[in-house]
Amino acid sequence: MTNTEPAPMLFEDFLTKSFDGYAKVSDVITWLSINHVKATIAKPTLTLPCLAECDRSTYFDCYEISQETIGSGRWHDIAMHYNCRHCRRGIYDFAMQIRIPDNPKRESELIAMGKWPPYHERIPEGVLDLTGSDRELFLKGWKAERAGLGIGAYTYYRRVIEDQKNRIIERLIDAASTCDMPVEARRLLEQAKKEQQFASAIDLLKQGLPESLRLKGHEPISLLYSTLSGGIHEHTDGDCLDGAKRIRLLLTTLAARIQRVLDDEAEVNAALSGLLRGKQPSKDQTSR
């Protein structure tokens, strides 16, 4: 049985999709000499989310590189700095080691050392609020999930849900209290907020939670806890990765739903305030 190495990557893909560990890359350099002693490092245009002002995926250009020309046969420490072509404020920094081959038919070798910011996606602020003092654990779970480390991601996310369940319930009830609902439903939610037993609080939420805060008609805390059933040792790493993705998706969806309800309430309050101010007679009218 023969061992087949994975196909070499493109430099752009290494920077944007899998900047982690070791890889062989096919298009890192352009040779400067026919004897293949020196070469220049490519500076590909990258498509990445702008986390500064654009709030969408944009083009990023390399505006600075620590060493543009390198020699073959040894490792070089390289730092590349990118900024957003549109707002000029979004940045990505990449630190890596590069070794180019003596033989032009072979690929260059790269080792990712670090990047900033560490995540390409914008992590919703609402999620970080829900995770409270465990936000660093959530971020570690997010990073483990992106790296395909299922057991690690699942373990971090599970710890966050178990430690922050009371905070999540409290945020959910605070948002629900801004909704129009029957008096009995409001009473159930107030009772759930004071309830010391977790299972009892969930039962009250199931009865009183408004539809605007349900996920496809389901009470969200129960859905989150259903993803935690079973121990880690009972599942493969792939199963844990699937479970971690479900936890993260449910948590981010719930955070967005809570934020939407609160934003709607703030918008209504602002509109009412403006209307009431508009109805008040001006000083000129009252003096007549």
C-alpha cells in the first residue's frame, strides 16, 4: 500500500483557510535567478471579512512584508501585514516560517506561527455577553472547532453552557419581559427567574416563553441541553465536532434572537418618545 501525500496548497488558501501547522505550498515564490538561489515571496490579494468598518468580506492587500527576497535551502521568519483595500482600517497580520527548495520542481514548505486577529469571523457580541466570565473558554472552543478538533471544541462549549446556564436563562427572561404576552405567561417567567431548580425553571420557560424567542417553536435552553447528552468517551472526534457545531449554532442563534427582541423594543421606545415630543406644544404656541 502506497502513502500519498496531500496535494500542495495555494498560498492564498494557506493564509485564508487553514493557517495552522505545516503545509507544502506551490505558488509562494517567483525565482530571481536561473540557478534557483534566490526568490521573491508572492503577496496575493486575499478575500477576508473586514472586522473594522466594512462589516463584510472585502479585498485585503499586503502593504508590508518583513523580507521580500529569500534564499533557498533554509528556513526564513516572515511577517506579512495586510489591510482592507476599502476602509484601510481592517488588518490581518501573519507570521510564518518559509523554506524554498533547491529544486524548482518541488514545493515550498511553510509553518504557520501566528496571526492577528485570530478569527476570521466576527463573533457576535451577544454571544460573548451570554457566555459571561467564560467567554475565553467559548473562544477556545471556537478556535478548536475551526481547527477540526471535535473533542476539544465540544468540551469547551459544554463547559460554557453548564457554567453559564443561569445567566442564559436570565438574559432570555429579560428579553421576554419586553414582549407583549398574557399576564399568566409573564407570571410564569418571573417565577422561572426566581426558581433555584434548573429543571423547574426550564418547565416554566416552556410554558411562558413568547414565540419570538423560541427556535422553530422550541424552548432554546432545552435544545442546548439536548446537545450535551452522553459523555465524550461515547463519541468519535467527528461526532463531537458535529455536536460542537450544533451548540455554537444554537447559542449564536439564541443570542441574535435576544438582541433582535431588545433592539425592537428600543426602536419602539425611541419612536414613541419622538412622537410624544412632537405632540408637545412649542413655547410660541403656549405663549399665544
